[in-house]
Amino acid sequence: MTADDAPSKSIDSDEPETAAADERIYHLDGELVPASEATVSVDDRGFRYGDGAFETLRAYGGQLYEWGAHADRLEATCDAIDLAHGLSRTELRQRIEATLAANDLVDAYVRLSITRGVQPGKLTPQPVTDPTVVVMVKPLPRGGLEGKPVWDGPATLQTVKRRRIPDDALPADAKTHNYLNGILARTELHDADEALVRDLEGYVAEGATSNVFFVDEEGLHTPTTETDVLPGITRRVVLDLARKAGIPTHEGWYRPIDVRQADEVFLTNTTWEVRPVATVDAIDLEGEYGDDDTTDGPPVTTLLAKLYDERVERRCYSD
Ligand code: PMP
């Protein structure tokens, strides 16, 4: 699996620490199978070349949160890499729901992967006749309201030398099996939780598996999707919530110094939801918070996290 989204207590891990994997049931090419039997060929192009698309989703209260947005992004990824898998979104959704039901899960981490499968020949892709389609699920309790976030505390962020692969080289809005860019960014970290990755021109792009936001006197800022950034679904939801709450929002081109000098910084992704940041490049943020019980935390981040939780509640837990 990719280093995507860390639902465990460790930000470096990408999966919740849960029951043994072989107790779970996965969905592989149309069949529900025990996880230990969910294997793919070493000739699979997803293994050989990272030639596949995936989505990380959450189920809250049995509902697939933002399914439409995830299905749209998966479709965009498949279009970008010319992977015509032939499955309808209804069918994909049914496979996810069947997997959740087979594991008796309502609050879960869900990963849906589609690769070009095993094909004759080498690098040049052939029309897809037999894609590999996998659904993996793991228990993941909700973070908000009565729940506990998947992370232990505010994140530490470090600017890394590794740059974001430019869109001209690999479509930035495609969520493919190839996560080496993020992996290499993470290997540079010294005692930091997440990498602050810049584009080739030095503008802030995103984290290794997250989008970056900061707050200053002008309002809420996040790198524009015109930079090389994955258009995160959590990012879009948070921007929408901020606008509705009357917080001025700005999507632009920023330098690490803008993030370092901000009053508040936070990261978003599907599993972390809204994760506050305490330090950037080992520098405490101006609007420092955290250990001191007398402070209520960074106000805008705290408000947006609450609004996010309430949205999850409305969409997934209300009758
Ligand atoms: N950027 C990258 C590189 C990511 O891997 C992720 C996680 N999918 C995100 C941003 C956040 O996206 P989302 O909010 O859709 O999880």
C-alpha cells in the first residue's frame, strides 16, 4: 500500500493498527476473499510499473463519505492514464459496500485500486481486457464529535528538497499507484511528520499525502490547483466550509516562508481530516498553541475541524 493518509497513531504508517489482516475479507476481481488469499500476479502492471489508479475513502456510519467526488477523481485518474477498466461506478460502489458488509464494518478506511492487470508485451499498454480490481477495508473509527482523531497531536512539517513531479511529467491530479515522489519526500524528514513539498519553481505544492493550508490576517490560504497538487477531496470540502463560514479564502502561489510565518497551519486528507500543524521547519507558529491548557487551540483550524465533523455527522450519521 502507499504511504497514504496514515490512519494509525503513527503518521508514517498508512494503515490503522487493527485486527490481524488475515481476519479481514477483501474484494479481488469480483470475489470476496480472505485478505491472506487476496494476491495478485507478480506480472501485474500495478506491481511492475505502478500502472494503476486508486482512491482512499472513508465509511462513516456505513455511508461512503464523498463517494461522488472520489468516483469522479478515480475516473479522472483512469482517463489521465488511459485505463479503460469497463466497470461502472455503481458496480465499484457495490463492491465496496459488499466488502464493508462482509467485514461487518460501518466506520472504516477503504482503499479501491484498479490496475491495468497482466498484459502481454512489456511497457506499452494494451487495451484493458482484465483489470485487477481490489477493495481493501480496515476498521477506522470516526475522528470527530465523540470520536478521537487518528493522529496523536498536531503535526510537525518540514520543507524538503525533493520537488513535486511536474504535471507535464505525470498528471498532478491523477492518484496513481506510483507514490515514489511522496516516499522520497518523506525519507528526508528529521523528526517531522509530514513533508512540505514545493514545485519545480519553489512554490509550495502539498504534503506527501496531504494538502496544506495556512491562516494569516488575510484569511485562509492554500496552494492553487494550478500548481502541481493533487486536488484533495478534503481540501475542497474545507474550502467550501470556510467560505460558508465567512472566512476569506485564497488559492494562490506561496513560498515556504509564507507558511512559516502564518498564524495557523493545518493539513488535510481523507484519513487525517483536519490536522493542525504545530511547527514548520522546527519553528513554532506565531499563534502557538498546544500544551497550554489555557488556550483553546488555533481558532480557525479548530472551527474548520468542528465544521468538518458536523458535516460528517449530518451526511452520515443523521437519520
Ligand atoms: N495530496 C496527496 C499527494 C495525497 O496523496 C493526498 C491523499 N489522497 C492528498 C493530497 C489529500 O487528498 P484527499 O483529501 O482526497 O485524501
